[in-house]
Amino acid sequence: MTEQIEMLQRWIDESGTIVFFGGAGVSTESGIPDFRSVDGLYHQKYAWPPEQILSRTFFDAQPEEFYRFYRDKMLCLDAQPNAAHKKLAELEAAGRLRSVVTQNIDGLHQLAGSKRVWELHGSVHRNYCMRCHEPFSVTELKGGTGVPRCACGGVIKPDVVLYEEGLDSSIIEGAVADIQAADLLIIGGTSLAVYPAAGLINYYRGSRLVLINKSPTPYDGRASLAINAPIGQILGQIQVR
């Protein structure tokens, strides 16, 4: 592990354009659960699997049940940035990191200080009326009950990408452009199993691909460096210089 961290440190020191691509594992270290980890609690409280509840069809058909799950499981507003979020913000402030591409919707990268963040799946911090597009704060949504509605009567929808919905093309284009321009691509906290987001790795043109995840991924064989450990534990040891 020491040799791997030393290699990662050297590559970061030598790189001028770093891009970080992260998944749920970046946020679990801040206490935000991965909703795909189906446990007894889901079976006790919900009659549907998380993937079904978080679909556009379900949102439209049963918004009350959607919001019951969403408030309970997806709005972790007390969570704080961990060592990974903080180190990435430091690297960006130092002019080393070009951007963060994230599958997470919690806004923790921005809370840590990151400025250039491509949120592939949206953000819980943005919510809009489906009728008049008036914004609605996440604290209002979290504190309410039932289906949140605008003063105009329209239903409020979180600006998150649900199953059956497409990703924002402008976000994808920005992320792809940054990944293509990177001389070092660090991927962390993701099993690279969720598409189309996982396919972004194929746009990387450089020769230094780093994968950091607690468990092996299907892309470990393609990586220049693969480290099986929590992302915060590894990035927390990196020096910004």
C-alpha cells in the first residue's frame, strides 16, 4: 500500500491536469448510505425496491411514496465533507485539479470548496416546480410532509436524474471534455457498474488511470494503478504541493 500511495503522490506531483471521477463510495465515508445496499430496513418500511421507487414512472404514479423514501433515505443534510472531498478541493485551489465528475447528488464536493463539479445525476439542493419552474429549497422539502407543492399548485420535483430519465447533455459534454483533456484520471468510490456514467472512462486518452475502490472493479485490469481501499483513507495521505 505504501508503494502505491507513493506512486499516486508522484503522479499527482507530475500532473498538470487532473480529473477526479467519483461515485457513492466517496459519500459513504461521510455517513451517506448507498441506497442500493438493500437491508432489512427497506423490507420493513417499503414495499418496493429503491430502484423502482427512484424511477420517473413511480414518481409520477405514487409521489407520496416517492417522497416518503426520498426524505428518509436521500436527504442527508447533516453530512459533512470527508478527507476525499477536502483533498480534491485543495488540489483544485492549488491549480492541479481541473474538475470533479460525480455520480453523487449530495453537494458535498461544493461544501468542501470545489468549484468545477460536473453533477451527472443532479443535486438534492435544487428543486423546481414542474408547472412554473419556481425554485424550492431542500430544507423546505426535508421539513415538509406528503407531496410538496408550489404556490401555483404544481408538484415540486428534485433536480435529480431518476431511473428512466436521461442525463443532461451539457453536463455530459463538459465532463467528457475534461476527461479527454486530463493527463491523470483518478476514479474513486465507484464499482463502475452504473451506465451511462461509467462509460465516461472510455473517453480518457492519457496513460495514467488510477482506480481507488474498496472492492475490485471490472476496469482494474485497464488501470495503471488500482488500489483497493476507501477513497478518503488514500487521498487523505496525499500532500498538495
